Amino acid sequence: MQQLLKLSTAWIITLITIIFLATQFISHRPDFAYTSINHFNPQLPTLLQQTLVPLANFDGVHYIQIAGEGYVDQGRFLPLYPGLLAMPTQLLQAKTFGVTQLLLSLAISWSIFAGMLWVWHKLFSLDFKQSQVFWTLLFFISFPTSFFLISIYSEALFLLLAGVTFLLARKGKWGWALLPTALLTITRLTGFVMIPTLAFMYWQVHNFENPLLLVRKHFWRLASFSLPIVPLLIYSYFNYQKWGDWLYFVNAHGALGNSRSTSGLVFPLVTLYRYFKIITSLSPTLHEFKVAIIELLSLFAICGLFVWSAIKKIRLEYLLFSGLAISIPILSGTLTGFPRYCLVALPLLGTLSTLPKNWKVSLIATGFIAQAALLTLHTSGYFIA
């Protein structure tokens, strides 16, 4: 684990160096200044603007604003992560979009990332040899969109809570596992998929006993798996009080103009047809064309990884959790954000640790090169995920 933390530190320093170089040689995308906190506080020190500020681009702007000023119209961002950022911001009365708030937010985010690595290292150690654990987590930090894990985004928190839930369930601490599951439901919309995953793990422990018999014998335990939805229901009530819509946190996604459906599920082939129309009608020189290609490649890559993991018989709960979490955005009618949503597939990367060493090195090198390119675009105000 110590070796992994040293490697992660070197990785973070490398990413910050890439950000610095990107700000020196690439101008920020015209008309997209609002995606950076520089737009809201142009007085930030130059060195910060060239290194750490881009880690708060896009969604990070909203998280920081919620932490400093509360919700205005950003209900689609669930409350746990901005709530964590708000505590030191409010305690120290830090100025919204100021230096202190930015540094505090990054300190919290990086601490969460370190905790996430520790938890998944501990969890994977139950399944793999130590060398395989190292390679698995190395695959993860070289994943093309893993820079979001050290950005002011909720991805690292989501994976930390998912890992804690799996770890507690593996140890048979079902009651305790309900707490991180409950927190997952107010971290990201896909967090609720841990509820059926937890119930499945309980069924698995009981050797897939006849479901009716299982319910009769363990009714109250199984019923308790529905409790983690309570925090999301409370947030739903807050949405009703503030915006007059119990499901504002869902419906707000449909107002973003990215073709995301919030009124029903969209058959995946319909989504693929939409992307066929996009790539055949847009000029390849447009950024939107390139993003569509990245989104499609992400979909094919993650589906391939899922099939490979099923063939290699990775733990069923990992397949279920990752499959459900990935399916939700696919069924929304758009792949917008999908390259980032793929990060929930961390449990599946263990299957890659069994590949020959030269394959592993090649995949990691390719992943990091892609990550450097995507981070450069993200830094410069070009939406990736």
C-alpha cells in the first residue's frame, strides 16, 4: 500500500504538471469561461490558476458554489459531497471561489481519494495476490478519466463508499453496511444500485436459497436493505419544498439540453442510432464530434471489459453493481458524461491483472496518454465528461 501511495503522489504531481503546461500553450475555450472558477474570481493567484484551479472546472464550479452559498438551482447535484465541502468553508467563513475554499476543497477531495485507494486495496486483497492488487489499482489511476478522482467531483467519494459497503458486507456486518449504502444514495443518482447489490450478496451468502424461503426466514434483515433509500427521500422532500418538484434532482438533468431522458428509459439501440447520426452529420473538426467518438469508444471498451470479467468469473456482486451503475446512463438516451461514469467499473479491472506483463504495461501506457490528452482538453474548457 505504501508503494501505491508513493506512486499515486507521483501521479498527482504529473497531472498538475500537465495542467501547468496546458495553461501555458492552449487558450481557454472561447465562450466557456463560466466553466472555471476564474470566471467568478479573476483575482486568484496566477500560480493557482495555472495548476489547481482547473481541477475545479465544470461540475466543480457548482460544487464549490453550493458549498459556499447553498442550493440555488443546482438540485441535480446530490448533497453529500458539497455538504462535506461546506463544513470547513462555513466553519472558516471562507469566501466562495476564494483561495482558502479551493485549497480546503482539494484537501478534502484528495483525502477521500487516499481513503478510496486504501479501502479498495484492502478489498481486492481478499480476492487477489498482492501483485495483482497493485496492478489493478495501477490500471485504475491510469484510466483515461481518472483525473476526476482528484478533482472537485464526487467520483472518489462514490467509490470510497461503495468499497466500504462491499468490505463490510464481505465481513458479514450487514447492519453497518447500510450506512455507507445510505450515503451512496445521496452522493450520485446511481448510488441506489447498491441496495439490490447488497440484497444479492446476502442471498449469495445463503447459497442462493429459494427466494420465498429466504424471505420467510430473514424477512426483517431483507426489509432493512430498503432503509438506505431514506436519505434520498429526505432530499426529495427538500426538492419539493425548494422547487415544488419531488423529483427535481432527476428532472433537472433533462433541462441541460443534452437529450437525456428523465421521463422513461431509452432502448440502447436508439441511443446508438442517435450517435450514428451525430458522427455522420458533424464535421470531424468540431469538438462535439470528437466527444461523441470518445463516448462511443468508452461504451465499447466498458462493455468489452464487462464481458471479459464475466468470462473470467469475477465476483458476481462486482458484475451486478458495475452493470447496473453503467446501465442507468446508457438507458437515459445519451452517453454524455459516460467516459467519467465508467469509473464505477473499478471492481472489474481486477481481471486485467491476470494479463501478461507486456500487455499490462501497454494498456497502462495507452491509458495514461489518453488521460493526459483528456485532462489537457478539460483544463482548457473543453467538455469531456
